[in-house]
Amino acid sequence: MPEDRVACRTPASGKKGETRIPKWKFDCIRKAILECLRENQIPFVELTDTVRKRLSSEELNNMGSLGWHVTTVKLELEVRGEIRRLPQKGKQIIEIVE
């Protein structure tokens, strides 16, 4: 039976298409990102390491490229309006939308 997948889009204008990732990967990374951001805003460059600390060793072993998956899920959460980038120059800072 085929694995359930989630379509992930990008908020960048002019970029079309979507990337489909396994639902279990999307769900565990989404949960970790939102947990991190409920505590505080976070620079994007720190997001992968912060998410890594919230995943089990089994999830990490089966994830593949964690940085790629974190970025893919983060972009989809921006499209959905669950998180946003703060409008500033320099480091990209993200926060939860409440």
C-alpha cells in the first residue's frame, strides 16, 4: 500500500509546483517546529538543530536529510499561515502566527 504523502509548497512568488513528502515526516517536523516557536522566535539558521533535539533517535534514523525536510516543512507552514518570517534585514527570524 502506498505511503500517505503531504504536498509542500513554497511562498516564493514565481515558484510553481510542490514537493510531496511522507506524512509521518511532515507531522513530526511540523510538531517540533511549532513547539519550538511557541517558546520563542527563532533564527532560521538554528531551526534544524532545535528540531533535531525534539525528535526521537528512531525518527532521526529514518528521516534522511533533516535540514532539507525542516526547510520543506517550514515553507509549507508559511504558505498555510501557521508561521511567518519577521520583516527585517539580516538573519531570517521566524515566529508562530497566533
